[in-house]
Amino acid sequence: MKQSESKKGTICVAELDPNFKSEVMKHEEAQGLYACFACGTCTAGCPIHEIFPEYGPRKLAKMVKLGMRQEVLSSPYIWYCVTCHNCEQRCPQNVGFFKILNVLKNMAAKNGYAPPSWVEQTQLIMQTGTIFPKDEELDKKRKALFLPAMKSDGAKAKRLIQFTGLDKIKSQTES
């Protein structure tokens, strides 16, 4: 059961974080949340909502405004966005929900809620400079297309990742 919800799905106000909304909206990218009046147009156009009906941009926006920090930051759904921008294109208030999701993902990662696959990809980039492992089949395909062999050097990426602190982020299972 989620921290701020009872068995019937009601929200326990005493368990909400009144500062969460302010923390999210202090980021310039999330300021559009002020304009959201929860019409639901974003959710109606969201392909992820078609697959996972429990997910929706409108629901996440309401949860942020209510102060449901734990539920929002630990939610796997903030990582499911396919970046189609349907929510933004359809929104009558021009809320940049994709930007808000990025703020939420960054906050989640800094609070130890990054998905294990995200952390693994970051480590792979630091080692190889690419997001996917290099293998013989890829080398053959590149050669057949007259493309140069891929370099397996993540030194520059590693320096950048270390500079930003991304290398210190732990996944949900490591926390």
C-alpha cells in the first residue's frame, strides 16, 4: 500500500509533503505546472496511458500539487514516457509536461529512485562511450555499410558523468 493512500484509495493529508510542489516548481522547466487546470487532455493523448491506465500526466501533476513526494519520485511511471510530446501538443495551456517529467526524473534519481537499467546504462557509457555493448555482429554490420569501427573508449563520457555527479546515483535496488 502506498504511503499516502488508505485501502480505499483516500489520501492521508498528514502524510503529504507541503514543500514538494514548491521544490518541483522552483525549476524553471516545471513552471508550466502552475497553468495546468487538470482538464485531462494530456492523458487522453498519452500512448503510455493506453498501455498502463494507472499512469497519466494529469494524475502525476495532481500528485505533485498535493505533495505526494514519495509516490511521485518512487513511481516507475515517470520513467515510461516515450517522448512523443502528445501531452504538450494537445494541452490548451501549453504546459510543457515533458520538461516537468525531466525535473521529476532528476529529483527521483538524486533521491535514490533511479531504475537499475538507467544506472547500468550510465556505467556502460562510462566504460565504452556508448549506450549499448559492442559486439562482433555490430562490427560486421558497420563494415558492410562501409562505416568505421566503433571506438570503445568512454574516457570523455566518464569525465562528464563524474563532473555532473551522475556516477554517484544509486538505483532503487541499491538504496
